[in-house]
Amino acid sequence: MSRVSFFLITLFFFVYCTNAPTSTNKMVEKAEVSGLVFDVFDQDSMPLKDISIAFNDSTIVSDEQGTFNLGNLEIGEYEVNFYSEFHEPFDTSFQVTDTTNIELSVQLEPIYYDFAPLSTGTEWTYELRANSKSWSVTGGDNSSAYETQSTLKVFIESTNENENEFVYSINLLREGYYSETSNSDSTTTFFSSTGSYKVLEDKLTGILSSVDHKQEGYWGGGTFYLTPYINEYDYVVAVSQNNSCCGWDYITFRRYFPSSRLPGQKLFSLHSGFTQSQDSGLVLFEESYGGHTGSGSSSQKLISISKGN
């Protein structure tokens, strides 16, 4: 082989090796990031579905189990935002440092409904009705019957507080008539009566209780309940718009309940037959009874409410 040929072959090999493609791509480290979103009420943790999650210029929602997946992410720092009509907005950040998968645990703070709107100057007006018939167990004619109809006004006169409680002073005015029939005799009595009581609200729990109840005048019979505190709340049931229920056992009534547990914005009692509504308090009470010695019914319906300070 001549020196010229050897030189040309050597030059060609050098040029080829110099221009040959080289691999510069390295394996990019990524980690899968997922999580669970939930809230807590009375030590009861509830996974949250349909929570809007804003991340990397896009939005996803949590599933039925409250879980979500942000995908496989490169090493870096990220921010994610959570939105719900029933919760306070929440922002958080996290870091991907290697290929170890990350599971986020996100607790949202519920927005609370006020089911006993206590403020100085607030006044509720109710229509009260009640009737009863009783008869002999031997099957004779009705021995007695009564009915009553009245208006009840409940007014928050003042608000004070101590170290542990808010104290609300409340006045009542009830006016109406009471009619009673016994055998062939019938009498109707018109009445007006006043009352007062105090409601204590625990600053930490929002639990309400009443003290110092006083009344004057003729009450005219029939069952009625006071608002915003109802005596003997022994079982409160939250009923949503699709009639699904979740319940809490309480000896006394709590003022605030989380909106995430109450999409219908109302409380019902399976025991006492009352309905409590957001920002209004007691809106309806109904009960009836029947037996071998008589029957009767009573109701208390909110007519109007004027909000105070």
C-alpha cells in the first residue's frame, strides 16, 4: 500500500470518528407524587372527594376516596393549591429530591355553619299551635279537648363574656289564646306572658347551655321550644340534600357544624321533630301523638327573623 493511500484511509477514519453521533442524554430522575385530602370534625376523619387541586397550570380533582395523583415529577420544588366551597383555601409546597415516591397528607379546615346566630339585637318571631283531645278508655265521648295559638318573640338583649364563655341574656314575649272544651262547656282565655333566660356558649367547643330561666304570666298550655337553644337536645342528625345522614350524639347543642358534613345546610332531630337552619336557628318544630286515651299535636314555626349586631 502506498503512503498516499494509507494517509487517505487514516484521514477518512479520523473524520468519521470525529463526526460520529454521541449519546448526551442522561436518565432524568423522577418521583411519583400522590396524596390524600381530608378534614376532621370531633376526631372523625373524612376523605374529601371533588376537591379542586391546582398544580403546574392545570387542575385535577380528588376521587371518591379523597386521593389524587400529581404524576411523575423531576427533582425540584413545587407548590400545589386546594379549593373547596366547604373549606378554607389551602396552599402547600413540597420538594422532590430523588426517585423516592412521595405521598402527601393534606388536611383542610372546614367552613362552619352557624345554627344558633347569637348577636345582640337579634329577634325571632314564631307562630305556636297546639291541640289535644282525650277520651275515656272505655270508649265514651271525648271528655276534654283544648287548642292554643300564640305568637312568641325571642329577643337577645345583651351579650357579655367571661374567661371561658360568652353569656347571652334573652327575653321572651308570648301572646295568644287558650281554648278548652270539657263535655258541653267551652272557655277561651287570652293571655300574655314574659320570660327571660341566659345562654352560655363555651368558647372552645361552641356548646350551648341555658341557665337562670324565669317566667311570669299565664303560659296557656301547649309545648314550645326556645331558640337559639333548645332544651334536651339528645341526638342531632345532619341530613344532606340527597337525604344521606350522619349523626352526632350530644347532651347539649353545638352552635357550629362543618359545611362539608351538611350540604343541605340544615339539622334535623329524629327524637324531637325539629329543624335547625344555617344562620336562622330553629325554623320548625312539629310533633304529634296518639294513644288509647287521646291524641294531639303541636308545632312552632319561624315567621321572621331580624339580625342584630
